[in-house]
Amino acid sequence: MPNLERDGTNIMTQEEANSVLNNGTQVVDTINPEIATVPAIDYEKKFSESSKEALRLLDVQKEKDIEIERLIIENELLTKGKGSNDFEPNTDNPFPGFEELDDSAKEQFINYTNGIVSKATQEINKDPAIAFARKQFNTQKWETALNNAILKYPKLAESKDELLIIS
């Protein structure tokens, strides 16, 4: 091995470089024939396939987003008590099996149902907004009927104020 520090420089002479190369160094062709025959990559095909997959994944994501949004809305409605029921009411026969009851059981069932309806109606009518709306509706209905009666019987117009007091 040549001494690279002899004149204070790291520069080798041509002979020193040749001796380093020829001293047990063998040059071997390192090109692998399998690597050298790698087929050309069809980038257009790769891009097309990648684009198709990206579009497919985008569609899947959109479907999932729509389903998530639907579930969120359904959850909000259910927490407010306005959600959909898992059954559809049977309007043809709202009480299946009623026909098979004996007469006293039918009477008890009807009385029980009427009691529930009555209690629910009383609770609903306690609401001031509903009471006001009902009063407003009744007043409007009475005035419309009175005006129709006055058109038919004009003499009623003379006692219209008395009829309004009665209502």
C-alpha cells in the first residue's frame, strides 16, 4: 500500500494508483442478466387502474357518509320521540284477536280503550295552546255558520249581536 502522507498531500501518483488496482483486485462484470431484462412498465395502464380504484373507493365512502347521516338523523328523531316504528299499523284489524274474545272480554277491552282515550284527551286539552286553538276554531266556525244563516235568513242580522253573546 502506498504511503499517502509522504509529501503532505493526499494525491497519489499514477503508478501508485495502478499498483493499488492490480494488487489482488479483480474487476467483475456485476450486471445481473435477470435485472437487465426487466419488462417496461405500462404507466398508462397503472394510472388507469389506480384511477378506477380511487373512484370505487370514493363511491364507497359516499355511500357510508350517506348512511352515517341517515343514522344520525334517525337517532335524533328517536331521542325526540318522533322516530319510525319497526312495525306498520294494521288499519284493517287494529286489534288482532279481538274477534276471538268472549263478549265480556270484548266489553272490558272496549271500556279500557275508551278510558285510555278519555285520559289522553283530557291531558291534551289541559295544554293552554290547544285550548286557545280550540276556542279560536269554535269561534270561527260559529261566525261562519252565523254568516251563512244570515245570508239565508236576512232578519237574523238584526239580532246578530244577541246571538254572538249567547255563543
